[in-house]
Amino acid sequence: MKILDRYVAKNFLIGYAIAFCVLIGLRVIIDLFVNLDEFTEHAGLGSVAVIKNILSFYVLHSTLYFRDFAGMITVVAAAFSLAKMVRSNELVAVMASGVSLKRVIAPIVILALLLTGLFVIDQELLIPPLADKLVRGQDAIRGEETYDVWFIADANGSLICSQRFYVKTSTLYNPTIIIRSKIPKSPIWRVIGRISAKEAVDIHNTGRWVLINGRYTEKDSTKPPQPIASYASDITAKDIPVRRKSRHKTLLSSRQLAVLASQGTKIKDLPQLYSQKHFRVTEPIINFVMLMVCLPILVCRDPKSMKSSVMISFVMVGVCFATTFICKMLATEVVFDRIMPELWAWLPVFIFLPIAFIELDSMKT
């Protein structure tokens, strides 16, 4: 059986490599075609600089594209490997030798589990360190980005604001930091003071912001402003591009999301954080379940029915993707007078896992 396992595994890995290159490449080409004019906004820097900017942009964003297409890549790889065996009537020969088809797909299942681990590594270990670079737009030059910053809450409960943050020098221009304290036994924060400065620089990316002409003004207006040299925060210069927009929280790791949820996060942002935390658990499961739904359909003995089997499996994948997308949309919305991110995150698993078991049980071997 080791020879058969190696043969099936080899076909699957070849199919996985082809599917990865085709799907990721297609995603890159479409995005480049749509946004080519934005990349060429800085054509004055020279064609070499523009090409380097394009390459660095898509090399980094390939981590996001893999995260989005990981489940589809696995299904396409399984379809490729099994279609090759069906076309050559190899499954008929395997069955004639007394080997169950469930045993044939075992190497695919094991490899799919390992590749699901690769998806988790990409989401939790590769994307978070690159998050500040992944928020860069196509029309921005790497290292020259500037962002506006509005009311980013840190672990102290303070709110950081600035009209311009310059990435290259890690500098906030004309920042205002609203100092707050939490009312005991209450989710409400109260303002106790304000820090203003000409500039705030995070020199070593440690979260200790050096203030230029810094002044601390207490809420009690009778007290004069006091000079302040620095402000310590858990938010570093690298965190600001990601934390400034709620949609960028998908780039954070599960640990970072848990820390963020425990801090002074806006109440309206909590459902999104809880949704992200639960989908981090369910997405790998959904990708694997999606493959298990398709495998019994793809394992057919008649080459004439292979095309219809592939089409049905892709329709099932599309339905699973659509269901997951709808659940992500509803996870932060009020449904039946409640916001239930946990339910919507696990609903695709509850729907498609029983279907996978039923199909595997009814698979003709």
C-alpha cells in the first residue's frame, strides 16, 4: 500500500502546486489589470522602481491570497489528482485488487490536514508581522506612506489622534492623546486630561513615544499645562497602520485579537472582534469539511461522468463559500434582536459537516 499511497500523494501535491500557481496568479493578474494606473502614478521614479514596487506589493499580498483561496486550492488539487486516475481507469484496477476507494483517498485526507496547518501558520504567524505592509495601497510607495489617525485606543484606555502619521520616520504630527480612566465596575471611561505636542516619535518601535514640545493638560482647567517628554503605550509605530481601520483587524493574530478585546475597545467593534476570534477556529475546519464534501463526488469509476462530478463538486464549494461569506456578514449584524457572532461563525460547520459524513458513508467503494 505504500507504493499506492506515494503515487496518490504525488499526484495530489503536483495538483496542489498547479492549483496554487493558477489561482494565486489569476488573482494577481486581475488585481494588476484593475490597478495598473495606480502603480504608475509614480512613473517619475523610473520603470525599475515601479516594477520593484509591484513585485514587493504582490509578494507580500500573496499571503492574503493564499489565506482566501486555501480551501479552493485543496479541492482543485484533489479534483486534478483523482481526474487523472479516473481518466486512466486506475481506480477500477485498484478496486479490482480489493482495495477500498476510501483507502485510496486516505493520503489526500492526511495531506489536506497538513496543508490546513499551513493555512493556520499563514494566518497566525506570517500575516500578523506583515500587517503594517499589507495595508499599503497600490498607489503608495513602500516606506513613504502617510496615514491619518483617529481615536485609536491603547491598553491604557487613552485615545490617540493625529492628522498625519509618517511611516518612514515613525512620526505623528500634531498628535493629541486623550487620557482616560475607567470607572470602577463600569464599562464607561472618563476623560481626565489631554496630551498635545508638535510631534511624537517612536524611535525604537517600542511604544515609548518621544514628544516634541509636549504638554499635558488636566481636565481641571484651573491648572496650567505641564511639560511632558514622552508617553508610553502598547501601540507602536508598526501597529498604527493596522489599528487605524477596523477592517484591518483581520490581519491580526488570535492572540492580538484577544488582547484587543480585553482593552478599551469601542463597544460597536466588539462583535467584529468576537466574530474574527471564532472564524479563526472555524475557517480551517470549513476548508477541510469542504474537501470532505467534494471527495466522495470526485471518486467515480466512469471517466464519462468525471466532468459532471467535477462540476457538482465545484458547485458545492461555491455554496460553501457563499454560506460562509453570508455568515461573516451576519455575524456583526442584529438578527432576531441579538448579535450572535459565535452562532454565525459555527453555522457553516453545522451545515456541511453532516453532509460530509453522509456522503462518505454512502460512497460506493
